Amino acid sequence: MNIRNIVPEQIERERLLPLREKIAGLSEMKSEEQFFLNGIVRAVKPKKSLELGVAAGGGSAIILNAIRDIDGATLHSVDYSERWYKDHRKRSGFVVGERFPDLYEKWNLYTGGVAARFCNDIGGGVDFCLIDTAHALPGEVLDFLMVCPLLREGAVVVLHDLCLHTWPRNRLRNEYASSLLFNALDDPKITIRAVDPPMLFPNIGAVRIEKHATEADYIDDLLRFLTFPWKYVPLPEEADEILRHFSKHYRSDQAEFLRRIFSFQRENDATRLKRRLNGIERFVRSTLVKPLRSLFERKSRDAG
Ligand SMILES: C[S@@+](CC[C@H](N)C(=O)[O-])C[C@H]1O[C@@H](n2cnc3c(N)ncnc32)[C@H](O)[C@@H]1O
């Protein structure tokens, strides 16, 4: 399949129509992005799909609906959070169970950890992968590196939120992890043709992984991206899981490089926390302690 010759927004649009009402407000993709995702899956006809970042399960429902008539097809979905991040009373992925019980049998959902924890259970040979996770570093860059060993040659990877960093008034300026990743992958790629406001640029894209991804030159680029400031640092036990997984699947110098990045980012994080605490202490001293002290000093002077 030549990915550059397909127009995913147009492929079997009508297949998505009956589903759209049921996921309204529960899918984090805009209409044209949903059509893009549906079309790509219909073009690829994957036997084995993987999704990172489930939230309510709107994206899972779209993929499951697109593979419903493919014999033996399965979707494996991973979310870091056991609970839907917008309403903790609900479980991540609840939409599928509640609204599409007929799609459930092709679905395996893994929650409560990073992808590295579930890679053995998921196994290799993935034909299609959607990544839509944290958006800020390490985010999608690290997530892609984790699941890269599971992708077969020729697999298609879809990345969402490619231009969140251009959101109005700079509110999301640090949310550029998927964009960095998408730009670094030097395989054939396409982006959506339509732009849904308030987006100014195409916000979803697909790339066809040409050769076994762990051997690609861009792996070193992705590792270098991970030296930029991180918005969050995985917990020590998660870092151990990721590093163990990495040493199994990547060259030893690359695994060592990632280990150094983790200790650098942890150190940086600790320094930032210390700086923040110092800042709070300075603020408390100048706004509370100092004025109170001078008030007491004035009072005792007056009394004397
Ligand atoms: C933007 S939402 C996903 C939206 C969903 N794809 C859709 O189309 O409706 C991001 C989700 O990714 C999850 N997440 C964040 N970091 C993650 C990670 N490293 N691995 C797996 N899930 C992650 C969050 O818990 C959240 O549920």
C-alpha cells in the first residue's frame, strides 16, 4: 500500500456515520479527524492494531468499528490511567462496554501502567498503531520508542494532536511531543487535508514504517529529543520497566543513552522542585513574615 496515494477522509465515510452520535462528546477527535482515522484503518485492514491513550474510548470504538468485519482482527489498547481522566467515577475505555458491547470481543484493554509493562502480553506483528497520549515530552516520543519493537515492517502509525502547540493564546505551547515524533519519522507520511478550527494546521497524520523501526536512523534522533525538558518524569519503577524493555530491544549504546537521559531528567526534576520550594519560601517570607515582623517591631517600638 502506498500511503501517499490514499485519501483516508473519503474511505467508507458512511461506515462511521451510525457510530458518531454515540461517541459525541466522548471522542477527543474532531469530525474530520475521526474520518481520517476510520479511513486509514479501512485502507490498512489490520489484523493486529494497537492504541496508546484511550481516555473514554471514543478512538477505540472507531477502530473496533472499522475492523469489525476483518476475520481474526484484534485491537489492543493501553491507557496509563485506570480511570477516565475527565471523570474518575468512570473507567478508561468505558464507552466501548457501555455503548458498543457487540465490538467488545475484538478488544483487549490494558490500564494502569506505561506501554512497556504490557508489551509482552500484546506481542509483536502490529499492523496499525494509534498514539494519542500526553502530548508534552517525554509523551509520544517515549511511547513510540516503547512500542516500536512490536511494529511489523510496513505498519502504519497514526499520530493525533500534531499541532496542539499552536492552540490559541499559547495555552498549550509545550504540547509538541507528537509533532516532534511525526517530523522525525522519515518514512512516507500523509496528514489530513481539512483543518478543523481552532486548529490552524493539520492535526492528525499517518506514517508507514518502511523497515523494522528499531533499526531506523531516526531512533537516535528521538533519543536526542528526550534530552529536552520533560513536563513529567515517570516513576522510578516505571523507568526501570522502560529501561529493561529497552535493553531487550535496542542496541546497548542506545539503552545506555536512555538510562543517562532518565537520570538527567530525574535530577533536573528534583532541582526544579527544589527551586520551586525555594521560590515559595521566598514568597512567604516577603509577603507574610517580613510585613508581620515589621508590624511587631513597630508595635513594640510604640509600646516602648
Ligand atoms: C488525549 S487522551 C486520548 C483520547 C482518545 N485517543 C480519543 O480519541 O478519544 C490521552 C489519554 O492518554 C493517556 N496517557 C497519557 N500518557 C500515557 C502513556 N504514557 N501511556 C498510555 N496512556 C497515556 C491519558 O490517561 C489519557 O486517557
